[in-house]
Amino acid sequence: MKSQRPVVTDDEHRVLKFRPRTMAQPPGQKGEPSDIRQEANDLSRYERNREEPDDFRHRMLANMAAFAFTVALTAIGIWLAMSIADLRKTQDCVLMGRRDCARIASPHS
């Protein structure tokens, strides 16, 4: 049996030359001197003024809220994983045809 391959001609293949960019300025920033672009990349505009006092109370409250949220999210994740594992055990027990799969809590005397 012959394998069917498409007929390939030389017109379908073309090698393109890689031309590195030689422009002094990136596109979109034409006409801007380099010192203005340097200022645009400087992060000092995001710094706080030294005269403004830090609000440590607000920062600590925000940190405590973030910590409480992380702990709650972790606890919910652990509870969910344990619930899924317990459900899987019960489902495996039922699928094996056993009849004593349900847990019966015994009173502590």
C-alpha cells in the first residue's frame, strides 16, 4: 500500500533572514530623549514622602486580617480534603458490595 504524502514544491518553502533591530529608540517612544525615558522607569515616584508618618496601626490590622484569612482558607482546605477522603472511603466500601459502610457513633460511657 502506498503512503499518501502531499506534493511539495519549492514555492511553498521560503527562508526569511533575521534582521536584528538597530533602532536607537524602541517603537512608540519616538522623539523622547533618553533621560525622560529613564525617569519613566524610575520607581521613586511610588515612594512615600519622608514627612508623612507611617500608620503602623493600620498596617498591623491589615497584616492580621491577611493572616486570619490565610489561616481560615487553610483550615477550610484541610476540612474539605478530609471530607472528600472520607466520602471516597465510604463510596469504595459501598461499591465493593459491603453493607456495613456507615459509621455508627457509640456513646462514651
